[in-house]
Amino acid sequence: RKEVEQDPGPFNVPEGATVAFNCTYSNSASQSFFWYRQDCRKEPKLLMSVYSSGNEDGRFTAQLNRASQYISLLIRDSKLSDSATYLCVVNSGNTPLVFGKGTRLSVIA
Amino acid sequence: GAVVSQHPSWVICKSGTSVKIECRSLDFQATTMFWYRQFPKQSLMLMATSNEGSKATYEQGVEKDKFLINHASLTLSTLTVTSAHPEDSSFYICSALGTGPYEQYFGPGTRLTVT
């Protein structure tokens, strides 16, 4: 089983739609969780950290379920500029980040 | 936020030649840097962990004699792809570990094409 699994998509949604991505991780010792965004031919950039209590940043909401080892990202009111690949990332202590393959999102006008 | 640069941003080389990629932390000292590789439509795969002043730690399946890593200073790590072949064509990204927990800053990546 891969350490971090995501649905690769692509998700094609119209502008204004709400879209949700899910991710599961296999290492129960994982301590920190993130969503990164990667644009084509660019490096990944941190979108937001994910906390057990859930956290929101504008149109983006992230949730963590430690019992199910499951992470989600919700994007409300999708914009064209949200089109990218969203990477689920986990970390166990001061070790390298472990990346999922990413979920590709295309927001269509 | 912290800035990490990579040079070159892209390179095309002939099969059999060697290519050196530099990764620099511009406004902080990084005792630990990581080298990742990403093939099209694949996730970032960790190649090695580079620690300043010591030998790099390579992930399983990564040939240390082919991918030479040198972390000679607190702000510079280099990855040399020796005797490059077309299958080495990929997007190579470095990242530097910051001072806070779980802080990792990525360089912009280097796209290598071996013809």
C-alpha cells in the first residue's frame, strides 16, 4: 500500500462549484499533514496545514480524521486560477515530506 | 518566507555527459536539504537527504554513484547526474529544512532533458 493515496482525477468543474479532494495515509505515526498546490512545471507550494480540529483559509477548508487516517480539502466557489494539481503531504517528525501523486483540478469557465 | 534557489532552471544535455544542479538557501542556513525527482504525472519521489558536512543518505533504488550529492556549506547543496541517460530526464527539485518544525522550503526545480 502506498504511503499517501489520492484520486488522480482529473476533476473538471465549472467556475463557482464546490469541489472536495480526499487522501488517505498509511503511516499511523504521521504527525503533520499538509495540502500543497503544484502548477504545471513548477515546484509545489504550501497551500495549508491540516489540523485535527479542521481549519479554514478563505475558500479552502481542510479536515483531518486521524482514526480513519484520512485528510480532505474542500474548495468553495472555484476560480479559474484554482486549476492545478493538489498534493496531499504527510510528515513524521523531522523527516522528508511524503507526497501523494496529486489530484488534478481543472476549473472551466 | 525563506527562499531557495536552483540553478539551472532547465538544461538539455547529451547522453553520457554529466550535469550539476545547485540548490541554495538564500536567506537562511540549511543543515539539511532534500533532493526530489518528479516524472510526468507522478508524485515527487525523495532521492536523498543531504546533510552539511557529511555524506548524503540515499533512498532505496537511487544509485549514489550516479547521483552525486555534495553539501559543502550551510547554504549550498549540489546534485550531479553523472553519465546521464534519457531515462534520467525528469524534474529535479530540492528543498531545505528550516529552523522550525516541519518547515520545508522548495526550490523552483530544474528540468533536465537528456537527448
